[in-house]
Amino acid sequence: MPSFWAGRRVLVTGHTGFKGAWLSFWLAELGVEVSGLALAPDTKPNLHDILALPKRGRFVHADINDRTALDALFEAARPEVVFHLAAQALVRRSYATPVETFATNVLGTTSVLDAVRRCHHTRAVVVVTSDKVYENLNWPWGYRETDLLGGHDPYSASKACAEIATSSMRRAFFGPAGHPARIATARAGNVIGGGDWASDRLVPDIVRGCLGPEGVVRLRNPGAIRPWQHVLEPLGAYLLLAERLCSAPDAVDEAGNDEAWNIGPDASENRPVSEIADALIAALGRGRIELTPQPGAPHEAHLLTLDCAKARAGLGWRPRLDFAATVALTATWYSAWARGEDMASLTGAQIAAFTEAEA
């Protein structure tokens, strides 16, 4: 609802990341007074710079566990809504940096909620975790919000811990316990779209391969099945969830808004890695696949799906883009970037088209 967001004060942690940059840009397009805290971008190119985010709000480069910087930004921004996306978000990197991963994803979440606890302006917090918070049993049906949390790799385990930490902070300090802010967590599936340049992540690796001099896309696990969705799908859900939290009554929330929410595509849209690689190669018009199995590589789950019935029933949310549309939007963005087009205009146009389709 554009009328809800216009003029509202919102803070986004992790605004230099892929999803955080898209969300910050979208909020600015809605007329929000947007602020953010994140580490400086760690890739070149990066979406934060391409979209010229520093011109669109108050953004600070600092570690999420820098309590002084966090408190100063909360005091200056006085956010009514907080979206917490700052994270070490890469599974394979978590094997190399487990301590950093847990410090960022668990302690960082606690630091943000503690800052919220001292900010009397905040009314809603959406903590973004991951579909990987579940103890993955490789079963064929989707995980529900009440299923067991766990995690084989440090990234997955740290996000499961972030869920537990959020629940603890909420019950100890918020709602009936004191601070009026409502807090929910959102567990999204594998998100793709234009502007992601993270290392060791599938779509950026495919795009780099297709657009590189050799045109080679190297796949290590082509049969792994994931719930792929365009970045605008979960971001739209986060916005909707924040609106719902702000309108929730002050008493215990019978509707369950102050809980965890799965946000993912329909099960029929789940695809193996090889299929999304083939689709992007076809859409970009260049590239070929080489299989490069890595027998000694860290463990990666073969199958993961989400049951999103709760979001459909409780939020009235549903995915809008099928697999073909998701791939087309992603390829269009990267192709335009490669041609040197105005990417802020194109990004805004993709957001506008998505929201018009939602109406």
C-alpha cells in the first residue's frame, strides 16, 4: 500500500547486499525516509553503487555488531519500521568463516533487536532469516513453520539460531513484556534477480560465465533442487508483513503475525540447478555448461522446499511470478547492465510492473 509507506521512517540493515539494495531502492521509490547500516560493498560491480543508494537516504557503513554506530543511527533515524537483512549469507563461505558467520547472523540479530528495545519510535521489525533454518531431511514435501530447526552447515545453523534468538528477545522484552514493537521472522527461498554479484552463488556465477570471454558456465551440483523466486517476491511479502505488524493490536497477537513466515514459490516452480542454468543461457543468448563435480566439496542439501500455506491464509500473500517470468526479468536486467543502460530506471520499471501486476 503506497499510502502506508509514503513519508514513513524505515531502517534497513544490510542495504549493501543484493536483497537489501533492492529493498532500500523500492522503499525510496515509495517515498520512504530510508536509512541503512551495512558493511561497505565487497564486490565490483555492486547494486548499491549502480543504484546510487547514498543519494536516496541516510546510509552508514559499519559492522552490525558495532553497537555505537547502531545506536547512533537509531537515534538519528527514529525508525518506525526495521527490516533486518544484514547477514553472512553464503553457505560455502560459512565453512571458511564459521565464527564470523555466527557472530554476524546470531549476535548481529540480537544487537539489532536490543537497539530496537531502546528506540520508542519503532513499531514493527521484520527479521529476515532463510529457508535453510530447517533440519533438512531431504523429504519431498515442504517444510512448515512449526517443523524442527537445525542446520548442517554453519550458515544454516546460524540462521536457525537467529530464529531462536529473535523468539527469545521478543518474549523477554516486547509485546506484553514491555516494548510495543511487533517482531516477525521471514524465511525466504533461493532468491534471484538482477544485480547480484556475490561470489560462489549460482546466478551470479552463471551470468559471469555467460558474459565472460569463454562463455563457460561451470556447475558442480546440477541436480540440486531449490525453490527459486525473483527478489521482488519476498520483498513484497516483507513489506506486507510490516504493514500487518504495524496494524496489529497491542495485546497478544491472536492472528500470529508475531511469528515465523515461509515465503517461497509454489512447489511446481521448484527447479534443479541445471534447468535454471539452461534457461538463463537461453535468455542471455550466450554460454555453455561444463560439469565440474567437486568430490571433496562441503556438504550441500540436494532438496529443499517450503510450505507457504500460512502466508497465503494469514497474510493473503501469494507468489506472482512463475519460473519463466523470474528468469526473463533476471536476464533482462543483466543484459541491460551489460549494454550500459540506466539501471536505476530499469530497476524502478521492474518494481512498477511487479506492483501493477499485484494490484
